[in-house]
Amino acid sequence: MGDVVLGIETSCDETAVAVVERASVVRSSVVSSQIEQHARFGGVVPEIAGRAHVQELVPVLAEALATAGVEGPDVEVVAATTGPGLVGSLLVGVSAAKALSLVWGVPFVSVNHLEAHLYASFLEEPDLELPLVVLLVSGGHTMLVLMEDHGRYRLLGSTLDDAAGEAFDKVARYLGLGYPGGPAIDALATGGDGSAFDYPRSMVQENPDTLPDDRRYAFSFSGLKTAVVNHVRHDPDSPTADVAASFQEAVVDALVTKARWAVEATGARGACLGGGVAANSLLRERFLDMCIGTGVRAFLPSRSMCTDNAAMVAAAGWWRFQSDGPSPLDTGADPNQGLPLLS
Ligand code: KG4
Ligand code: ZN
């Protein structure tokens, strides 16, 4: 029951709808990005995002149903991201999902956006073995999670300040590379020298045991961002490609080193990436090397599944529906909703 899930994602600047069966067969996944509307402001403008979702949701929904070859009543569950995210944006998807659930007479399932990013990997590789270390790196979050079972997560550590994607976006903005900064730095760095400048790696050292427990898996990127800005101010002739590559090297080094510590300390059987920054070329390469080195199975979701999409929402929604059943229709949008963690 509940195998054909319609997923809706409107938490930030992507309006997305997908139809997914049993969290593993993607029948359609349509994403309408608002990047062009936000680019000239150098970041996502909440008011513009909310309006664009209102405009885009119905056409995106129609395309997702048509591509999947399903009519409304064929859908068995409607799942939508209820948080975290921008409240005005979330409300568009949540209201639409509840309306469809009422009209079609099918259950509504509330999905946590971070849990959806975790499920992007299972969507493409349903046989992933648990426990699994997940490095979740997006524009709003950076965390290392131990997934013990479906729906059972332990937070190992998260960022104390900027998220990794936020650091990419801020540094790119300073370097005049436009928005979003991650893909721009990724592309420019391929022609640069990552060892040109030795930028700081926060809370990374030879022996993880010398760090206090609450810092071992923690990240911090604001000092790195300041170091890049100060360096470029003092030495404006530094080749931008070398600055981008050295910055990227520092971010990836911190992320992969701590993911390796987590794999070694937890005895996880596998490790995977999730979130928009997981599309980064150097991170993918180093993460894979780390998994080969530690002898665990690696999984890197395809780039289109790393950034925001509704297929991952439908997949997480299917798993949630199997374990918890439908969500009450008075479930609201919650901009600060955290990943449901084991205590
Ligand atoms: O997961 P996502 O699509 O949205 C959030 O939930 O935040 O992540 C967006 C973030 C942005 O900060 C963007 O710059 C970053 O992911 N990003 C990248 C790359 N592609 C997207 N960062 C580094 N390298 C990339 N190739
Ligand atoms: Zn996201």
C-alpha cells in the first residue's frame, strides 16, 4: 500500500515535483530552478522565492504527472517537505500537498528536508548496507550523521557557524564569481593549484582523540572564509583559480578527514554523501578515495540527486509512511525543523 508517492519540494529556490514508486523507481522528477531570478541579488530572496513557487508549482506538477504517465487518482500518497527551509516557500508546497491529499482522498506525509537528502542515496542504491555514515553538506546544513537503521539517526557533529555550501557561496561572491558559488568555484578550481595557498582547516589534526568530544566531528568554515578574504585583500594579484582551488581543498580536506574518523570510530559498513555540495568534483573524488582506503562501501548520489529535488522527498516520504503512517492534516510548515534524532 502507498507505493506510488507524489513528492513536492519547495523549501528554498527549487520548485520540484516527482512521482516515485516504492522509494526506488523514479517515474518522473521535474525541477524548476529559480537561480536566474536570485542571481542578481547574490543569494536567495525569500519573497521572490515564495512568489516563484506559487507561479511554478502547478505547471511543474502537471509535467511530473504527465511524464510519469499517471493521473491524479493513481497517486497513493502525497509527500511534501514541511521543513527546514524558508517559511513562505514551504507553505506553498505544504498547502498544495494537503489540497491534493484531500481532493484525491489519499494520505499526506510530512517530510523533513534533511531526511530527504539522506534518502537520495537509497533511491539510487536501495541495497546500501547499514550502519552508514552520511556526510550531509548543503547550503543551509553541514552534518555528519550515523544512520543506524531507516529513520534512526545519530548526529555525530555539525557546523558551528557557516554551512559548507554557504562558505562556497560567500567566497564565490567575494571573488566575483556569481551565485550559486559552489558550481562556479568547482569549475574554476579545475584550472587552479589547490596547494598554492595553505588556508586553515578548523579542528582538524593528526589524532582525533586530542580534540574534545563535542569538537571531534564539528566543522567551522567562517575562519576559512575570513582567511581567504584577508589573503586576497593583501595580495590582490593572486590568481583567482588558485585561490578557488586552495579554498576548495581546505573545505574538502576538513569534510573528508572527519568523515574518515567517523567511519573508523563507528565501524560503519558504508558511507555516502548528500546535499548540494555533494555535487562537488573534488569532494566526490576524495570521499571515494577515503572509502576505498578504509574498506567501506561508498555511495555518491548522481549530481541531480544531490541538489534539491522532489524524488528524494517522495523516497523519504515512502519510508516515513511505512513506519509512521499518514501525517495529520494540521501539520504545518516548520522553518527550523531538525532531523529527527535518537537521543
Ligand atoms: O542541497 P541544496 O541544493 O540546497 C539546500 O538545501 O541548501 O544545496 C545548495 C548548495 C549551494 O550552497 C551551492 O553553492 C552548493 O550546494 N553546491 C555546490 C556545488 N553544487 C551546488 N558546492 C560545491 N560544489 C558544487 N559543484
Ligand atoms: Zn537541500
